[in-house]
Amino acid sequence: MILPSSGNVPIPNSDLPESVIDLYNEAKDILNQSPRSAAALLRLAIEELLKYISKSDKSINHNIAKLVKEGLAPKIQKALDILRVIGNSAVHAGQIDINDNPEIANSLFVLINVIADDMITKPKEIDELYNNLPESDKETIEKRDNK
């Protein structure tokens, strides 16, 4: 029996940066052959995503901490840390053996999309809606907020 290479992986969020989508798709292509390799690629994808979101070239841990200080939602912090820890365990000898539990690697794809939706897609949608408000209303809001 031949298994599809990508398993049951959702398509990547279209708002992800192209470099992250490329890593996501590469991980998807090797998921069934090597869940550990897929998890490692997704860890790299999250590193790229954090650089994009935080505008910082520092480590994953540093960028997560920076976003936490800026008010990152605790659930998104947990999702980022799950990807960081499991991705690290895939690369280094750790307590999580992804090859024994490929469903873990599969769930990482979902987390990347959750993070992208919360940190990129939803803010973009809100900004688009706000920008369509009448100028007079936006000026009133700005005056209120500058008091």
C-alpha cells in the first residue's frame, strides 16, 4: 500500500511569508517518510515566521520573549513553544520521539496555521475593516485615544 506523502495536512495559511510556506510544504512532502525531519523543518519555519513577525533576527526563544513582552496571547505563546520544543527534540536527542508518535508532527502543521491566523490574518482583516471606516470616525477615535 502506498501512502500519500503529505498525510492529512492542511494547506498552509496564505498569509504566511513565502519562505515559511516553502518550509511548510517541504515538511508536508516528507511527513510520512520522516516525521522527525518534518518536525525539524517546521521548527525552522516557525523561526522564519518569528523573524517576520517580530522584525528580529535573534533566536526563537528571544523572539518569543519579545512578543510576550509586547502582549502575545498566552495560547499563541504555548503554540510557539510547542513547535520550538518538539522541533528541537526532533533535531537533538530528547524525551519526545516523534518517530514513535507521528501524530505529534502532524499537529504541528495545524499550530503553524493557528499562529498565522492569530498573528497575521486576523490583524490584517481588522486593519482592512478599520481602514474602511469614515475618516471623521477615525479622527474621533484618534482624538479619544490621544487624551
